[in-house]
Amino acid sequence: MKTKNAVSTFTVLIADDHEIIRRGLKGLISDFWPGVEIIHAATMEQALVETEKLPSLIIIDVNLPGGNNLKVIDQLKVVQPNAKILVFSSLNENIYAVPYLKSGASGYLTKNAEESEIVTAITTILAGSRYSSRNVKENMFNSILGNDADNPFTKLSGRELEVAELLTKGIGVLEISNQLNLQMGTVSTYKLRLFQKLKIKSIIELAEKMSIYER
């Protein structure tokens, strides 16, 4: 049987471009936290406007239209510095969770998480702690202990990971520099560094390696 929390008055912003996701999360949150105020956003522009209402918790898909991946966290924090941010994404946690946690997110969950885990994540974050899955925690411990050789993507910085993702989508250096607001030379440097860290020589190898660790 579900155990509901006491009536709460905090505000939650759900930012996702899929209405079914927003409705599902709203139902789940309302069930466990009766009286909570829930506001919605389907684009990054809308999310920033709604964040001006100072929500206590922001649940966001970082691939929101108009967003810029890792910069999304900083953009939201500028508007509401005290907000707890839970990244709720379809991106593989083995590759993306740690960079988002390092960038200031309070938690990271994939969209295939069970309802019970979503409730646990929200409860943990509202209590002032960070949340990640057991698998992500193990990856972080391995990284600290120097046992992360099996996952070379843990060696990439957040920006290098952004560049890697765009490269695998067939986007060239010029367009990447425009999207990330970086000089072409800087993008080329990031590309060189990630190639060296992953020990690869081509974008084809990058795509192949990324597909392996996204499984």
C-alpha cells in the first residue's frame, strides 16, 4: 500500500515536451504529496518563465526544446538558486548521470525508473541530499577508486561529452561551435581531447564506442 506524505504546500515544476510524461509525474506526485502545487513547461523558454515562480523542485528533461544540455542546470539556477533539480531523462545514466550531477543537479533518473524509485528520489532530494541509482553510485565509487577503466566516458568533462554527443549525430565543428557558443578552435580542441581519452581516431569509432556503453 502506498504511504502518502503529509499535506505539503511546496511547488514542483515539471519540464518535459511530452504531455504524457507531465501528466504521469503530476499524478504520481499529487498522490504522494497531497496539496502540492504543480506547474508545467514544454520548452526551455517556458521552463525559465515558470521558474520565476520559485518552485522548490524542478523535474526536467534536459533535451527540452530550446535547452542546451549541461547549461540547462546553470540557466535554472540563475533564476531560482535554491531550487532542487532532478534530471529525468532518456539519456543513458552510465554516460550522462555523473556530468549532470557535477554540474549541480540534485539527482538523475532515467525515464524507465519505477514509480517507487521516482518517489524515493524526490523524497531524498527534498530532504537535502542528492540522488542517483545504485548503478550510478557504483560507477562513481569506481571512478574515485580508479577502477573505471571499463567505462572511458567517465574520463570526459561535461563539455567534452556534449561535443561527443553532437559529433555522433553527424554535426560538424562549425555547427557545434554555433550551438555551444564556442570558437571553432575550442571545439576542435575538445574533439582532440575526447579522441585521446577514448583512444579513438574517427567519429565512426566514437559512435561505436558510445553505443557499447549506452547498452
